[in-house]
Amino acid sequence: MSLFSRPLRATCSVALLLPAFLAGCAGDTQPTHFAPLRYDYLSVMHLNAGTLDIEDKTLQNPVPGDIGPNAPTPPAQALRQMAQDRLVAAGSSGTAKFVIDRASILHNAGGVLVGQMAVHLELLNSGGTQAARAEAHVSETIRPDLSKGDADSPANLYELTKDMMQRMNVEFEYQVRKTLKDWMVDAGGTPVGSAIQSQSLDAPGAKTSAARKGAAAAIPVAATGLSSTPAFTTPAVTTPEITTPTVTVPTVTTPTVSVPDATPSATVPENAPATDGTADSATPNRAAPAQSSEPDPVFPAGEDNESAAPATPKVRSPEPGVLKLPKR
């Protein structure tokens, strides 16, 4: 006879298998596939060098406690991939050397991850002497997400390496274009930002013939009086004419007023001079007014008889006692 009943044995079996089931579920939440880190979608930097060399000094100088090699893409491998995707030797001589100085991830106390990267690019002339150098450094400290496993799990190491490489691509390109701008060329090897100097590819003896051809080609132009340089005609600027309006001043006609000639009367005043021709010394001689030959506008027919008649001297009464009665 069994010591335990069937239901009790079933319950004990479930309790024993539950921790293992939960552990299996927790392990399934961690990512198992990580995309490789590539940088060929970024801009390419062409260098005036004949070859490109990549050197990893972290192999000879490892950092104690470095857990970077445990990452799905180790930091040193990511830096090498960046150099291969973004640097191109487009010159004819010299060497461009990309050196990885440090690429490490440390797991410090408290579950903190500290990552550091350092690289430099040096350009060597044909004799092996360094002519230019550019450096780039990146460091980052994070508190990993424990939902992705332990602090040093592949998922956390991958995220830290990916974040540092994003910053390294920006910093490295900035330093190269700033420090090595005189060593930058385009895809054809032409220096970037410098004047293009042309040189004749003819043999030394061909310079004279080329000059003669140029002179011969210039003769027809001079003969026809045409210039190879187009003439630029300055457009004439027309100044608008300002017309002053004519102001008509009305003519004011002054009416003609005819003033009648006043003919003075021929009346002899009381103190007229004697008729015997002797003039009074106290009375000056008065000139007779000139007679107008034109008709009088007021009296066109002439004045009345009184005015027209000659002046008659007044007859005065004799003194008292002078008159005498005639005799009968």
C-alpha cells in the first residue's frame, strides 16, 4: 500500500518542476541574435594616401578586467569595422594608419558598466615620417537593464558597444575633417577645398607648336574685327521727362473811360484889365485856353448860346449924383 495518495503525489511533482519551468521562461526572454555593427551607410572620407593600414594595440596592451571581448560585437572589432567602412586611401603615395589605442568595457561595483574607446589616425609620407595626426576619444557609463539578464549579459554589452560607436563615428569624423582637412581628397584624388591647377600634358618640344596654333587661330578673329570675348552692352537709362503744365492767365481788359474836355467860360472877372491895353500890374495875364478841334462828347452840337456868346462886360450904375436928368 502506498504511503501517499495519488493526488498528493501529483501536487508534489508540480511543486518540484515549477522552478525549472520558470527559469526556462526567464531564459527565453533574453535576445539570442544581434545584428552586426556596420557603418557603410555613413559618409566616406577619402585620404591623400596610397594605402590604409589598421593596427589594434589592445592586443599587446590589454586592460585588466576587460569584459569587452564577451560582447556579441567586441568594441575593438566595431572600431576596425568603422575604419574599413569609412576610410579610403585615394592618393598615390604615403600611408594612412588607423590605430585602436583602447576598446574596453569594465564591470564596476554596483553593477555599473564603464566603456572606453580611443583611436588615432596618422598620415605618413613615403619616407615613413608622420605628417599629420587626428585623435578621437569616447567614454560612457551606464546602469544596465537587468530585465535583459545580468549586468554583463551579451544584451547589455551589445547595447553599450552600439551606443559608444554612435558617438565615436561623430567625434572621429569631426576630428578628421578639422585636423586633416589639407589631406582630404575626393573620390578621384583631387584635393578638397583647394584650387585646381592645370598643367600641359604635351612634351616639352610641343609647347612652341601649341603656341603657334593658338596664334594662328587668333588671326581670323583679328581680321574679321570680332572679339572672342562677348561684349556687354550697358542698358541705356531713360530719364522720364517732366512736363510743366501751362497756366493760362486770363487777360483783364480795362474799359476805356472818355473824360469830356471842360471848356472854360469866357467870363471876364471883375478885376479884368482895362480895354485900353494897359494891364493891371497886380493881376497877372492869364493865357486863353486852347480851343479843341474835336467835338465835345457831352455837347456834340456845341454849348448853348450863353456859353458860346462872347463875354460881355458888365455895365455898372453910375455913382450917386452923377446921373443927370435930360433937359426938356
